[in-house]
Amino acid sequence: MKEPGKAQAKTVLVLVVLALMLGNSQSFLAQQQQNQGYKQPVDPAARPKVRAMVDAINQRARELGLIAATDDDDQAAFIRRKLNGQLSEDFEKLYSINVEKIATQSSAASLDYKTLSDATADLKNRATRIKYSVTLLQIADKGEKTRYEENPEQLSSMLPELSRLINSFLGSPVFRLNSPNDAALRLKASRDLDGIIKLSETINKITKHSSKTAASR
């Protein structure tokens, strides 16, 4: 059984990393996206009071019984640090792939199927790892599951939707608020993450099929 302290410690480190990373990554896309009428993805590093955000999520996790009251031993701490590094990278990549690949392709004159195929495969893998690593987001969802049709004609509308889901997830208030009634926020973030996984998979299948079709002509 997983120790709850491991998952929460990973979440805390991710929040700190998000607050420090990618300060200049949006600037080279801003003018192009403005001209195309595209809404720039949210940079989580722009969120104020990172320390308060970390404190809030720690407190909320304690209230929910998701982290242990005592520290892990040295060996467990070593393993936790290794896992933290992977989780931090996954959060960074969600942001950078969205800005550099998904947002760019959303406003491109023509789609690069290889770029989209690689990007969505990476997104799906990383979002799936986050789903099963961050205890705070593991919440029961009895609502209707969103499904995406593998229709190449809808690809141009799927890309902005994928970017919106990533934007919504990284900007979720659950990462910065301390509320006794934040179950709805956790559920929303969890649904956004599921949407990223499913839509990435659907886009990946469409782009792979489209690449094969184009190559056979």
C-alpha cells in the first residue's frame, strides 16, 4: 500500500516548481496567438503567493487524512525525492507541450501530424502518471464520462479543447485555496485531467491514421 505522505510531498514539490519555471516561455507565442484570436494558456507561474498555495494544499491534505503526521525514514525520503523529480517534470511538460505544440498547432495554417502525434502521446503518458501519483486528485466521480469521437474532421476543434483542459487543470484553484468544501474543486481538476488523457489519446489515434493515409497517396 502506498504511503500517503509520498503522494502529498510530490504534490507540494510540483507546486513550487510550477511557481519558478518557464517565466519567459509564453512571450514568443503571444503575438502570433493574439493575431489569430487565440487565448493564451495560463502560466501557473503567474499565480501569486506560492507559499500560501503550498500551505493551503498541505493543510487541506491533512484535513482529508491524505498525508502522515510523521516524517518518513531516510530510505523512504530518498525514494520520495526520486518520484518527486518525475512528477515535477510531468507538470512542467504539460505546460510546455501545451504552449509550444498544442497552442501553436491550433493556430497553424496546416497541421503537422507527426508533431501532434508525438505531443499527444507524451501528454497522455504524463497526465496518466499524475492521475495515479497525486492523492489529492483521486476522488470518486459518479458523473457521466466524456467521450471523444475519432473523427478527423473534428481535429481542428479538438486542439483548442485540449489546450483549454490543460489550461484549466494547471490553473485549478485546488492548487492554491484552502477551503473546507473544496471537493468540487478537486473533482473539477480530476475531470480536467481525465479529459486531457482521453482527448490526447483520441487526437493521437487520428493523427497516426492521417499520417498513414497521407503517406499512402
